[in-house]
Amino acid sequence: MISSPDRLFHILDPRQFSRPLLDELCALTTRVRSIAKAREGARALQTLLSNKRAMLYFTQPSTRTFLSFNNACHVLGIRTSEIRDPSISSEVKGESFEDSIRTFSSYVDVIIMRTWGEGMAAQSAALMDRIRRPVPIINAGSGKDQHPTQALLDIYTLERSFESRGGIDGKVIGLMGDLKRGRTARSLAYLMKSYSDVRLVFIAPEAFRMESPLKKHLSDNGIEFYETANLSEVISELDALYVTRLQVEYDTAEESKGYDHARFTVGLEQMKKLKADAIVMHPLPRGPELDPEVDSDPRAMYWRQERNGMWMRVALLVKIFGVENALGEFC
Ligand code: CP
């Protein structure tokens, strides 16, 4: 079952989100967060989906996506099961990936998955559709390819940060680091087609630049972008700087060896050049590209971004299960 404007089902790719849906999810995130602040509201939220069960199949390492989805489920009363290590599942006995997913779908109402391989969430969604099992698949990171729910929480963080300045529309957003293999920056860039007059600045060494399909998508959708390997050339123009780490886990040879961290790092020196009302984001975990000394700067948004992640995932589950109207009854 594919998603429609009224019904969100499988979450596979940022390109499935329209501007009205993004706006609705942002508003829903703020709403659930506000409801949860009061004890009564938190208790009411826990009844909302207490008849549902979720499978968290995370066979690629994760801290915050796993924990934020797990806790988002618990906020809504959804019971969770997990497999994080396939060596203790029946995959070790030779069970195929599709048979494993089909088995999960016998027990749960939603499957949230992070995989090393690209396209495995899409493959799982196609399987559910083929066997007519109404179990949504949520892509929580598919190899080097996409991380759509990270992009949603990034959109929410950007919208909140620019709330008094007209939101994301018209902003200059820099994305820096290993843009070739970084799925978070790619997924976020794909979502920019929904915003007006946004300009993207890709800051990366030649060998780690954004790949052509994304750039073609931006060109086809009239999104202006500029590429440079020189942060100091552009930093003063940015409204947001989205920093990402070197994705060494995808090295097949020694691709990362020549990466000059010093040129793609944010520290106190770079913060001096950033606008007073600009923000710094990072999907985390960080490496040397983001100096912990930046943490105490009010423009550092990454810890807030991390917290926003759980609430955006609560909103997403509410929308997937179509219970958003029930929120109206809550305080
Ligand atoms: N941002 C993110 O995906 O973090 P984890 O790898 O810790 O889930």
C-alpha cells in the first residue's frame, strides 16, 4: 500500500513527503510534545496505540534512532520487540531476509528497520504489499542511501529554529562533510524541494561530493545549489550549517585516508564567522568535525535535534496509524 495525502503507510524515502504533509507532521510533533508535558496528557497518549506492537529490526548500529523509536512507541503505549544482532536470530540458520520480515509481520503491526544494505526497507514494503499484509515498514536508515525519519526531525528542528523568521523558506543551508556516503544530508536535501527559495551549499572535498542523482533532482525541481571545498568562503552567508561525519564504515579500500578533517570542522574559530542567528546542526554521532567546545554556544542545535527526534517519531506513528483526530480529546 502506498501512502496518500490522507494516509501515510510505508516510510521509505524522503521524496514521498509533500509540503502539506511535512507541515502537518511538524504541527503534530508540537502537539504531542505539548500533550505529553502534563501527567494526564502523557497517560492519555499511552492509551492511544496500546493495542499495537512494533518490531525494531536494527541490524546496523544505532543509538539515537533506535532509542528514540523505542521510546516513541512507549510514549504511545505500543509494545516493542527487537532484533539488533542477526547472529542470534534464525538468519544464522540460513533463514532468508524476506522470510524473516514475513515472520515479524506475523506478530507485529509495524516494522521499523535499519539495515546495512540499500533498498531493504523498500524490498520489505514490496513483500508486505505482495502478501497483502497491512504492516507498514519504516526505513530507519538504509545503508548509504536514505534516512527519511532523520530528515523529518531535521525539518522540524529547522522550522522551529526559524519560527520567527519565516521558517525554512528563503534560507541558505550548508551541508558539510562526507556528502557522498552520508544518508542524513542526502535525505534532508531531497526534502528541500518542498520549500521556496532555499539555497543549498554543499561543502565537501572533491572525492566526497554529493552524487549526481540528488543534484539532478535539485536542478529538476529548481533548487539552487553551490558546491565548494572551502567552508570559510561561504560560512558567513549560511542560516544553517549541517555538519556530518566521515562515514568510514563504508570504506571498501582506504577511501577515508586522504580526508582532511581540519578543513571540514566546526570549532570556536568557525563559530566566530557564522551569523549571530544561524544554527549548527549535526545528526550525531560526531567525530572530530564538531568540536565539543561548540556545545555551549546557543546556536548549537544538535542536542535539541536529537530530542526532537523522539517527538517527530511519535507524530509519525500517530499519523501512520491514523489516530491524529483522537488527540483533539486530550488536554
Ligand atoms: N542520527 C542517527 O541516525 O544516529 P544513530 O546512528 O545513533 O541512530
